[in-house]
Amino acid sequence: MYFDQAWAIVEPLFSEDRNSAIMRYGRFTGTGRVSDELEKIIPAAHFARVDTLFIARDHAIWGAFDGNAQKVRIDGQKKAGNKDLLDLAAAQTLLNGGAVFVVETDEIMGASPAAAIFRYPLEL
């Protein structure tokens, strides 16, 4: 009961922030400041380059990230030694001061279950 009352108060604030971030993603398209490619998002999150991350609810992308080589390996399923790369990107983004929004799959901007706004263009 209390959750429903509290959510009614704060939900518009969360929605406003998310909608504003979605608009920023659209404005930055084509500038090198956004991507839906996990091979770019994961290293960028690790190195504090992600300002805002969108990840699809109820998705997991299993694999591994080698920070020294900046290589992402995506596996088709959970295997020993790998991690959910979406969780990894979210954790790194939050640890480095970025924002993370969990959204419905159809709200993601590209074909990937993740999309990111970078702090500065990764490609010039």
C-alpha cells in the first residue's frame, strides 16, 4: 500500500528523467555520442565514458570483458566464467557516476538490448 502511494509521487520524476534522456539520445544520433553496440558500450562503461545507459528489462547477454585488451566476448548462453554484460555495463556506469534506465525492449533505440549516451564522442 505504501509503495503504491510513494510510487505515485516519484514515478513522474523518473519518467521525466528517462524521457529527457531518450530525447538526448535522439539529438546525438550521428555524432559519435551514442551507440547500441555492446562492443562499444561495455569498454566505454568500464572506462567511465558512459553518461546514460538504457538496458532492456528481462534481458541478459552472457559473455566476458577483458579490460586490458578492451575486448568483449559475447556467448549465446550462460557458461562458466562469463557474466551478464548488461549487468556489468549498468554497474560500471553507476560506479562511474552515470545514469541507468531499465526500459521495455521496444523503448531501446536500436536493435540491441542496450543503448548508451557517451560523455564525449568515441569516434571523431
